[in-house]
Amino acid sequence: MWVRETVDRKNRRQKPVPAVPDCSLFTVLLRRLILKIGFHLSISNGFDQTLKHAKSLRCETVQIFLKNPRSWEKKKWKDEDISAFQRLQREMAVFGHLSYLPNLAKIDENERNLHGFVHEVKLCRDLGLDRLVVHLGSRADKTKGITAIARGINYVLERYDIKQFLENSSGQGASIGKDNEEITMVYEKIDRKENIFICIDTAHLFEAGHNIKIKKVWNVFIDDLEERLGKGKIGLFHLNDSRTLSGSHVDRHWHIGKGEIGINFFRFLVNNKRFAHLEGVMETPKMGNMDKENMRTMRSLLSPLMSRSLA
Ligand SMILES: [Zn+2]
């Protein structure tokens, strides 16, 4: 039986809602039909704690920094880190995120930029993590910046087997990657394109001037990107609302549905079959219980059949 009448004591006129059989295979299949949602979480207390925290938030994916994102200090894993990481990776898809300091757009100006990038790629390799999100970096001279970014990425791809997810930017300052044209200019200079994917940060996109509250603006952006890069190149979403207006070029992530983008966009995105095979990571500010709240909000947006299967 696929549909059953449920009677709500408070509201007897409630419509029938689809019932989901208690069948794990069914649930597994159903899960493939929607974006898998999670958070960027800290690893400062070890990967076992990250896993515990991720499970308590009902994450289906998780993103991590490999090291202190605001320091150039190098890091080395202990054996127990690697085994704990494997436990985490067995449970859910994990994405690494390059720390803030390496600026790929200036690898020719300061060798620390490339060394820092390579160090984090090695940290991924040593863990057995093959997915790394990278910001394209900043440079006033965009032409030189784009050439430098591609050189850095090519350097890594020649030596390491890692998938890189290039993240769009808000266009703040001289940051590169605020639109499809800049993303494409980098992409075209990359040799091993099979390891390159795009990570779309919804807050950055909005702040860069794409008013994605209007469904058509979103669709035009996505269609244009796929036309330039080919289908299957969108590899990840950063699901963030924005505290600032579209076109502000000011990067301020905010809680889902509480910012300038608003809830309707996220409802549309999480239920969009086009991206059902992908993951979406929230990088919303860590404030009190807001991770729980943001997850609750996100799950409430799923169509009734999906949300019941996850209950
Ligand atoms: Zn992001």
C-alpha cells in the first residue's frame, strides 16, 4: 500500500499523505532522489568527534578544513587520525576545503601560496580523501590571476590524483570566479579537466549580483555554466543564505531562509531532481543551536514523501 489516510486530531480535513513502507531498500532508493545535505564541521577534536557531531545533526555529507585555516603552519597526521578518518568516510561523503591563506591567483608572487596548496593536497592524499574544494583566490590583474590559478591547479593535477571543486566567489575585492566567464577562463586553461568540478556557493552567487530569488536567473546561470563546461561539471553546492544584498559583493553567509535569498530558493533547489545525485554543504555561522535549526529548516523543505522517508 503506497498511500494511506492519516487522521490529524486537530485537522480532520487533512489530505492523505503518501506512506513510505518500512523498507530500507526503498529508503535507500528514495535517498538517491534528493540532494544529500550536511555541514562544514570542525575536526579540532578528532575525526571520531566530527562523525559523532555530524550524526547528531543528521548530516549525510560533511566538509572539513584539513588544518588551521588561518595559519601557514604545517601539519602531519597520526596513525589514529587516519583510521578515525576512514570511519568517518565510511559513513558519509567527505569534502576537504582548502584553508584561507593560499592564494592560487598569486602563486608566481609568493611561493608560500603553491607550497601551502600542495601541503593541503598531501594532507588529503595521506587521509585517503580525494575531494578538495578550492577558492580561486584574488588578484587585481585578473588575466595574470587566472593564468596563475590554472598553473597551480595543473601543477597539482600532474602529481596528485585528486578531484578539485572550484568555488565561485562573491566578487569581493579582487576575488576571481564571480561569474561563469571567469570560471570558464580558469577551466579552459586546465589540462586534466576530468578531475575538475564546480562548487556553487549560493550566497557568493547572490552577492556577486545573480539574483537567484528569481528562478529564471538561477536557471539561466546553470544552463550557461553547463553549456560552457559541459554537463556533469557541477559537483557540489555550498548552501548558504546571504546577509547582504544581491550585488553587494560582500561575503556574509547567513542562516537558511533568514537572509536576503530567502526560503523559496532553497525549497526549489533541494527538491530539484537535476541535482539529486549531489551533496550540499551548509557553511552557515556557528551560533548556538543554529546548525540544528538550519538542518531542521532544510529538511522541512523536502517534499512530503522525502521528508517522511527520513523521519
Ligand atoms: Zn563556500
